[in-house]
Amino acid sequence: MRHFGHISPVVRRELFYMEPAEFTAASPARLLAAALGATLYSPATRPNLAADIRKQAARGVVSMVLCLEDSISDGDVDGAEENLVRQFAALDEQGADGPESPLLFIRVRTPEQIPDLARRLGGSVHRLAGFVLPKFTASRGPAFLDAVAEAEALTGLPRLYAMPVLETPDLLHLETRAEALAGISRAVNRYRERVLALRLGVTDFCSVYGLRRTPDMTAYDVQIVAGVIADVVNVLSRADGTGFTVTGPVWEYFRRQQRLFKPQLRRSPFLEEGAEELRTTLIEHDLDGLLREIELDRANGLLGKTCIHPAHVTPVHALSVVSHEEFSDAQDILRPERTGGGVMRSAYTNKMNEVKPHRAWAERTMLRAEVFGVAREQVGFVDLLTAGLQV
């Protein structure tokens, strides 16, 4: 699979200076973690789940979470598990027809579900990339991670990944946050080869204080949430080789709401591309707030995003593509002859590139370029979004 693989090769060549690379579930974990992109969540109770997965793959989705936890009621768990077994078998029956299925993860409620589901999936378990572990803490987490290892041994798969979700009150409360983060760090480091990425449960964070952000606000406007995100990145996503990929929080809105503030999308980029109607559509569906939050995610060290609606996927991917200017700067910083440091004017003559301080940024940018591609010099977000939405 590859990002923007759902658009025609001709259009891809027009858009990309360097096209997104292909990857599979067997690709290196570092590459897969960066490639997750917009991870689309779906309740495991959906009766046509196999068809839904195929349809979303055809629209550019490369990772999905099939949820047995908060998205379904307590009384539906047994039926949802049975449905997952049927739907995985249906995916196998469809074989290679149609698009390749995305990376599939199951979000469980208890550690015991993990080996049990792996066993019940039978031969179709090869379609499973791993499990999402809810309400992960230092005390709860190891049992979940041991269960993933048990499931891997049970199935004989080369690797089943884990994605812990950080969403518990002890991360919100100031008096327990440092200890909670230190404990989570110890737990995930013991299973480093198995932990693909860490996910943030911002809706649960807000619930601790009875808060809910409006479509005019990003997660970073809710200061108590922004503080937790900053501390999670500080402890768990350092660029010194010890960090993990941390993904962005969910955007809850997908239908027009009454607005209090001005739209957050400038008109000029859309006018230049003759796409003002697209701008209007994005604003009407409150996606201008999503776009701003995606930009703030990356500025704050997060990569990828939890999504609960297909309309959110293409904007996340379009804003993840590396611009030609970013790529040029990263290349200059990483040139072998510049390992000794120094400072230079960028090739675009609009900024300073300092080799040592900007090196970690450049390395992350090149990884993102590998999985999301590099846009051509005159290609911008509007072009990428338009191409992705036209399929």
C-alpha cells in the first residue's frame, strides 16, 4: 500500500517531486509508525465491516482500528467479537480482488480478549496488524503487552504491534502526572520492539473536567489538555532515539455547527487554484478547525491522527505531504559534508538552516517524505486535497 495510491499514477506524477513509497505490514516499525496517517476508527458491530474496509482503502485509508471498547455498548461486546471473526473471514474470501486492505488493529477492553480473538480469527489472522490498548497505565499496561506477545506466539505471525492509548485521569492531575508518565515510559520501553505508536485519548482527558471543545477550538486551545500533550511529548517522544511516535487527537465534528468565530482558512490559496467552492465546503463541515489542529499537531511533535469520519482522512494526508521547500532544507542540513555543523541560508533564501540544531527536524522530515512524498515546487495543500477528494 502507499499514501495517495488511490489516485491515478498520471496525477501522482503531476503532484509529487518524490512519490510516496510503498509499504506493507512487514516494513520496519519506524516506517510504519510514520505511515499510519489518518487512522480511521470503526465500531466492530458494523454488519458490512469487510465491505466498509475495502471501500475506505479505495479512498486512501491505510490504517483502521476496529473498536470493541468505548464506541460500542457493554452489552454488544460478544456480538461484536463474533462479527469481527465473520468480517475477517469475509476479507479473506474476497482475496486479492480490489484494493489492498489497510493496516488493521483491534481495540480491546481487556488483556484476555487479545489471545482469544487471535485464536478465533483462525487463518484470517494474517490480516491483523495488532491491537490498540485502552486506558494504558504503568500498572495496567504490561498485562496488555504480554497478551499481545502471547497472541503473536499463538498465531505464529512475525509481528503483532501494540498501540497504547494514553487517556487516564492520572495524566491530567498535576500531582500524579510526572509519576504516571515515568511509569508508562518504563512499561513501553520494556516492550519497545512491539509498541508501534502511542495514541492520545483527548476526549477522555476532557471528560475528567467536564469539558468539550467546540468546532471553533482545537485541542491546543483547551489549556489543561495542551499541557498534557506537551508533557507526553516531553517524556515519550524525544528526538534522541528514545522516543515513540505519538499520534494526534481525534476531531469530533463532521457536520455543520453554528459558528461563533470567523473561519480559519485564508481565501487566497483557494482562489489561486480556482477552488473557492472547496473552501466553502470545508468551512461548512467545520473542517477548517480540523486543518488548524493538524498543523498544530505537527508543530507540537505529533504525527498522524485518530479519525472517526472518512471526511477527515484526506485533509490529514494532504497536510502530511512534505513541501518542496521543507525537503530542500532537510537535504541541505543532512548533507554528509556538513556533519561538523555550521549555518547556511536556505535554497529558498528565506530562512536560516543551522545544521546541528535542525538535524533532528530534518531527519523526521525525511522520514515523513518517504511515506507521504514530496510535493512539486508549485504544488500546495489545495492541489493535494482536491486530487485526494476527487477519487
